[in-house]
Amino acid sequence: MRQPRWLCTTLGVLLAMLGTTMPAWAGKLIVIANDGKEPHRDGSYSVLASPQPDSVVILDASAFPPRVVAEIPNVPNSNSGPPQSVCLTPDETLVLVSAPNHVDPQDPTKVMADDYISVLDLAASPPRVIDRVAVGKRPLGIACSDPADGLPS
């Protein structure tokens, strides 16, 4: 699916506004999206009776063992497909997290489509969600690239 031009422009402006300041722990980060509503068990997904909030954990893997540098609560995401719901920008200052679904408020045993990505600022202290950008129904699969690579951003 081709992304709307305004989305690419908006994300580009957000990246430019945040500048190039990098936190001291930047360099080898691992981003983990935790889906608190829909675990994968025995080959299938089902909504938990008491779902927990989704979250994102940032690990610094520049040394062993990796250490947790941030736990960001209430960042909607999903692991109901391949691990494609997060994207760390090449400068490691932003994380984009897609939110393809959420628990249906009318029937908490089901999920329904969402339509946005969350933008997390890792340079903030503490790291946090700074924006949610509408991108269309069920965003799944997100990637970031360095403009110097000549790939689409």
C-alpha cells in the first residue's frame, strides 16, 4: 500500500524538528513492543480476559547483558503478525510503532481495526509518546531508512 504524501511529509518534518541530539545510551538499541491484549498461545491468538496495557521497552545492547533504558507504557501495538510493528530511526532518536488493532469496547473478546502509528521520542527524558499519526486502517509493517542510503523514508 502506497503511503499518502502528507504522511511522509509529516514524518519528515517531525524528524527534522527533533534534530540530531542523541542520548548517551544511543548506538545499539533494541526495541520491543509488548502486546498486552492478544498473546500467541498454542498456534492461535485470543484476547485476554483481563488485558494489560501495551508497552514498548528499549534495551541498550552495547554491552552484555543488555540493560533496560526505558519502559514506555500505553503504546498501542500488536504482535498478531510478524514482528513488523516497530521502527527505530537510524539516528536512534525516534521509534515509530504501528497499532493495527485494539480491544473492541462493545465485545472485549474481540479486537477491531485501528488506524494510526505512535511516535516515541527517545531523546526526551524520560522517553515518551510525542504524537499519534493517522495512516489508514490496520497499519502493519513499518520501516525506517537513512536518507543517505537512497531508500524511501
